[in-house]
Amino acid sequence: MSFDSLGLSAEILRAVSDKGYTTPTPIQIQAIPLVLEGRDLMGGAQTGTGKTAGFTLPLLQRLMDTTKPQKGRRPLRCLILTPTRELAAQVHESVQTYGRHLPLKSAVVFGGVSINPQKMKLIKGLDILVATPGRLLDHVSQRSADLSKVDILVLDEADRMLDMGFIHDIKKVLALLPKEKQTLLFSATFSNDIKKLANNLLNNPALIEVAQINTTAERIKQVVHHVDKGRKRELLSFLIGSNNWKQVLVFTRTKHGANRLAEQLGKDGITSAAIHGNKSQGARTRALADFKAGKVRVLVATDIAARGIDIDQLPHVVNFELPNVAEDYVHRIGRTGRAGNEGEAMSLVCVDELKLLKDIERLTKSEIPKITTEGYEIDPSIKAEPIQNGRGGKQQPRRRNAGNNSGGRNTSARRSGGNKSSGDRSSGNKSESPWSKATGNKSRRNNNQNRAPSGNR
Ligand code: AMP
């Protein structure tokens, strides 16, 4: 199958070929003809499947097909909503890339940067706008965006938009759009909330699914590395150094943790930058650009900041800490193994996280191989403690299935054995160590790694 038979114009095909794509991905084969027919779409697509081109290519075609000679400012005809700034910027980059030989105008708007330059672009008139919901509403309230002529709406990564609490903003935006329009909704997972949103929004949608939802891409080699919490950073430096990993995306659970880890890795001589919601948009963009350019070896990110990061051939993702929500694991490791490339995802798992690991294996319906590295063996006498989600153990206001998070209460009491957590219950005495269940006989030594240096830094 080639792109030529999908019904796209010569200009769009030229842009696709400029980009070096020769064969459409499965989601593109399914989505492109349906969007060209004008159908509403509900797309279940894993990250890295090529879904952005799957919706962008045909929507550019439709906009070209329906362009009317226009006097005065061109009306905004296509709105693409994304959950994060990074994803918005990347989707807009795709719109520009695939539309480079077309006379269509586009822009991207998101928060964290000055609103005025965005206003100028909007006021001049655009065909396509990529936006995060909050900033879009700012523009609506300041009258720089008029959504009344939108023909095509795309909700990208809809599950994440709901997870991030954007439902009210989305509803406000939907109320401003014409009733008659084509709507494309993409989501990696389909919770009941997503189904409800889709039911209200989509009109007889075509359903496309390119990989089983909630399963992890097969191209990604996954491994769990058991290690004690206090030695994770040391081990990470050791693995990066001894394996000579050049580009590693590392996930932490908290912004503070991301900062601290980037700093510590820097002290170990490994160039690192952190991105998270507290960093300015400028700092986030710079860190990502440096990482992509190879100037920074490690990018430490929180889940939300990393959403949508698209780096060609990113070889390594490391979960320094497992996410509280098992679905986030799928999103995280989907940053590697994209577009048919091989990738490796390693999770450093301490005793506190064994329940989270079980949740992930249940969700992905697969058992992840376990390894240890000589010199970094676990100490089975260390008891599980509740997982803290930030400074002072404040629980993040996020959502379903919050794992074994008990908000970090009574940590000291628990350390002294005075209080039982779910972790404590399963590690009440040594003979019932959670590790014996977690590692079993399946654990293997990380033989292809070097030995840990004696003295262990
Ligand atoms: P996405 O799932 O849209 O984030 O795309 C993942 C990656 O696949 C991006 O780096 C795209 O540039 C790349 N990509 C998209 N379509 C194709 C294609 N047909 N052939 C090769 N790479 C592609």
C-alpha cells in the first residue's frame, strides 16, 4: 500500500514524500479515507502509530476541497485541541510540514507564553488552529478567536484531556462550535468518561483501532530493574555510563523529584535537564530542543510535561519511579519504539512500588522481565513505605486507580513499625517478603551490564 492510493492531492503527497514516508501506517490506511468521506471518527491509537498524520493529511485535503474564495479575513475552519503545550507545538509542526505546499494558514496557541503575538496571528485570519483548551478560551473571551465557522474539530489524546481536568473547558469550547461539523476523537484508552463524551459529540462515528487498547507496543523491549529506592540514582548513573546511553528520557513522579534528579545526574557528570509544569514554556522548549539535538543526554520529565514528546528514534525510556496510574506507564514507554523503531523501556522498581507494578502488568496483560545488577541487589529487610507524591506528601488531585498511594502520612511512625500500610501488610516479616513474590525465580541477573564498581560510589 502506498500513499498514492489514499485520495490525497499531489501537493500533500509531495510533503509526505519530502518527509521521507513511503508507506502509510495502519492507522493512516484506515483513517485517511474515512476522514476524506467526511465521517466522524473515534480512533483508538497507541502513541507512535502515526496518528497525527492520520488525521492531519486528510483534514488538509478536506480544507482544500472546501476552500471558497473569500473576501476579508479567512474564517477559522479547523480546530485541533490537545492536552499539553508540547503536544500542541508538535501537532502544529506536523500541520506545517504536511501543509507546506498548500496555501492554508495555521497557528498554535497555548498558555505559559505571551498572548499578544498569538492574538496578532488569530486576528489576521487562519484556516487551522491548534490549541490547548485554557488558552483557547482566553482568546475567545478576549475576542481574538471566533469558533463559529469551525467545520472540523479534532480532539487529540482525549483521555489525557479528561485526566488533566479539562472537561469543563472542553464543554465550554464545544458550546461555541457549530452543531454541524466533522469531529475526530483520538484516545489511547477508553474510559467510561471518554465513551460518554464521544456519545454526546460524535455522529455515527467510524471506529478505528490499530493496536489493542491498553497494551504496550511490541517493539518496545521492557524490563523491570529491582533496586532499593535509596540507590536508584546511583544505579541510573551507572547504567547510563556503563552502557553509554546517549539519549535517555527519565520519568519521575513529581516536579521536585525531576529537578533533584537532573541536578544529581549533573553532579555525576551526566548532562541533564528537567521539564515539568513549573518550568516556564521557554525553559521547557529549550530543554526539549537541547535534548533532541543531543546537547543534553538525559531529560527528566513528569508525566504531564512529557506527554506528546515526539523524538525520532528515542532509544531509552527509564521510569525512575513508576506512575501512580497504570495507564501512564503505557504513555510513558510509548515515547520510545515509535514509527517502527526499536526502543527499550526500563523501570527501576523498589519495594514501595510492587503493587503499582502489579497494576501495570494487569493492565498490559503481560509480565515484564525482571533483572538486577550485581552490586545493586535489593536489601530484603527494607520495608515498603507509602508513596509520596510531592513535597510534604501532598497527594496530586489526579484521578482513578491511584495505586497504593496513601499520601505519605505517618511515614516516621511506619518506619518505626508503629503503623501498617498496605505495603507493610505484605512485608510484615522477612519470610513473607514482597520481594520473594515479586522476583520469584524469574529474576535474572543483568549480565550484559558491567559490574557495579566496588565501593559503589
Ligand atoms: P504520532 O503517532 O503521530 O506521534 O507519530 C509517531 C512518529 O511516526 C512521528 O515521528 C512521525 O513523524 C512518524 N510517522 C508518521 N507517519 C509515518 C509514516 N507513514 N512512515 C514513517 N514514519 C511516520
